[in-house]
Amino acid sequence: MYIPTNDLLIKHLGKAKMVKYLDIKVCHNKCNSLIFKGDAIAAREDEDIVITARAVANGYGIASVSKIESTPSSSLEHSIDDIVEQAIEHATSSLSYSQADGSSSGSSISNGSNRRGGYGVNLVEVDVERGYATTPVADYDSTSLYELIDYVVSTLRSRLRGRDDVRIEVSLSYVESENGLVSSEGTDIRERTATTTIDIRLTMRYHGGIIQVSKSMGGRGGIEVLKRKSMDDALDEMIATMNHLVHAKQFSILESGIRFKVVLDNEAGGALARLIGNMLEADEFNPKIFSSLYVQEGVEVVDDPTLPNGYGSFVWDDEGVRGRRKVLIGSDTLNLLHTRLTACIPEDGYSTPGNARGVDGIPKPSVSNVYIKPMDWYVDEMVDDARECILMKGVERVSADTRRGIVEIKPIIAYHVKDNEMMYAIKGISLQDSIRNILKGIDAISRVAILKPYRDERYGFRIGEGSPYIRLESARCVCSVI
């Protein structure tokens, strides 16, 4: 598949004088994946490319082309010319949003005399970026993928001692991506990345019901990001969790709605960090939720696309703005995630962009790697200090009501812990409380944050989410059997 160079894309910026801004972006992805299900491994290779032109004038115009696998170079150049002209036409003349179907598409948004100031759409000014970046990856070959998936399956079978009532499913993916962006402002960047992820699921039928335990691991880089020791620990934990769920007690409906001291593990805390980050995306932000917010000294929610192995890491976002670490919430801090478009909204101030995501649509502000900053507690110490608490581990389901600021986190399993001893396992329990109460109630955070990969359900963005163990002084727990 031919991947157009930045020099070729620059040749098509000649019509930029007709608009305030014009860019052309190419995104190429190549994925090798292995899926183990039943007793066989299936291999799959996928490759795709999208070229998008975006223009800004009275409106925001977008057009893209994607079905170009066998297009000759001359036809490709003609296709790029077409989408540039379409984007400019949408940006200069369209007064409403439209989307075309097929191998190419066009869309636009126009605000008229709007809150972004003046007539039409404006983008906040940023430094012009030029350069090339790549993810260091150890020598890659498909054999290493087969070896790893075989190791995971054989290890699970060995530790399950041949039990045929447990179904094992493993999905292992290695993705190479190449993104290029040129613009009328002089942006000329190219970034090559690689990500490796593994998803493991154990399913068991028990007394007419189904018990499922899952785990996701991975990040930016090759097979080396999946550490052997971490993998062994994860497999042991999955089997232990499954065995505990067999004998777990259903959370009593009589206790539903009562507040408990709660400890969230790395995964549950990471999901909480992501939900908070989503609420601080500029196009989703509800100021009422975060007004007069109290957060204890030292507690911070951070978004950082510069982490070396983070699944959501990037050097430049999808508008060509360099990514930077941002403290979203702290004892005296509240920051939003912005694109160049949302950063121009006067009532929010001219905030820093750098979190734009999206290839063939209007860029959307989104988290990259979002996490709760570690502090100085040891896990055993914070659980023992609590005397009695509910320890929630893993994530089965999460949701957020952005209008009321209420989040729900349903763990895979929970434990009633007293005097540092696990008294019994609990199922069918969820933490359901306001972001305000949760942040105010954080009174202990452990020393190490672990990030896991997450694929945004609505838009498909790659996100890293993570957290240390965190302790909440008082959180509302509800019965959740669905």
C-alpha cells in the first residue's frame, strides 16, 4: 500500500489562500492479531489508510478518502485535490453540518456570529511544529506473537489443572501506525508508533450462571511492553478471582445505598481517572459539577501523552499540537482538555490545546494517558489503617452521568476486609457516588500507579488509564446484579 509522503501532501496546500486554515493529514494503520478461542489460534492482518483535508473559514470543512488500496499515484493525487476542494467548499459556503457516504466524505460546521468571537470559526494560535518521531521497538516478527499467546494459554491450562469447565479466550494485537500532517501554517510532522495489547478472558458456567474474569495489558511499543512477570501475576490473579467468585456473597439489598470506607485497586482507580478526565473534556464540561470543589493536598488527576510506554501516548495530537503533561485536578487546580477550536471559547479562557483526537471528523478533546498521581502509602498499610473496608478489584462496568456528575464503578469482585484480613468475597456491588464526594473523600493513595490500555467505545481513541490503590473515607455502595 502506497503511503503518501509529507512532501506530496504539501504540494496540495496551494489553495490555502482561500481559507483561514488548511491542513492535510494521512493516517496509516497495519494490525497483526492472533485470537485464541476454543482450541485453535486464528491469525488476521488488517491494513487501512485515511487521508483527510480540513479547512477553516466561515465554517469548519472536512473531506476524506479511504478506499485507495490500489489507486495509482496520479489518481491518488487527484483524490487529494478533490478532498481539498471539498473541504474548502464546506468551510467557505456551508451553513449546516452534512456528511456524505462512500469512499470519500465531507462535513462542515458553521457558527455564524458565534461565541467563538467574530464571524465564522477560529482556532487558537499555536507554535508551528516540524519534525519526525518514532517509537523504539525491539526486533519484531510474528513468531514472537505466537510464542506469547502459546505461553499464556499453556500457563492458564496448567494452573487450571485441566478443568474443562473454564473457557479461555485470548486476543493479542500488534499495530503499527504512521501519521503525517502538513498545514498552511507550516506544520510538517510525521510520527510512527507501535502498540501491543493482550486481552484475556476466562468464562465459567456455575449453577446456571456465568462467571467471567478479564484482564487487559499493553502499551506503546513492541512485545517487550508485556513483561513476563507481570503476565504471570495477572494470570494468577485471574484464576484466584474466578475461584473467589464461585463462593462470593451477593451484596445485600438491605445495605444498598449505605456509605462505606472503600479501597479501589489499580484498575478500578484507573477507570475512575478516565471518567474524571472525560468530564473535563472541553466539549463535555459541566462547570456546576466542579464548582467549589474540595480536593485534599497532594491529590492530583493527571493527563500525560508523553509517557514512554503509555497506550495513549503521542508526540503530536491530531491537530499537530505537541502533547504536554497537564494536571487536570489538584487542590488548587482545575484544567480542561482542549483542541484548537475549543480553546478559543471566550468563557473558558484561552486554555492550552494539545488533546485533539480524530482523523475524519472535527477534532474532539480527549484524554491520552490519564491517571491519579501516586503518593506514599503501602497497600497493606492503607488497608490495615482502614480497620474495616470494602476492597474493590477490577472493572466489569463503568458509567457516568455528566449532567449530575454521578459515576458508577462495578468491580469484577469486592472483598469485605477487617483488621487486614479478607473476611469474604462480594459480588453484585457497585460504587455509585458524585465526583465531588469521591474526590473530597480520597484520604490515602498508594505508591505505584499501573496503566492499562483502553479503547474508547464511542470514537475508538487509544487511551491509557491508571491509578495506584486509592482509599475513600466514605463512598455510597449499591446493589448491582445486572
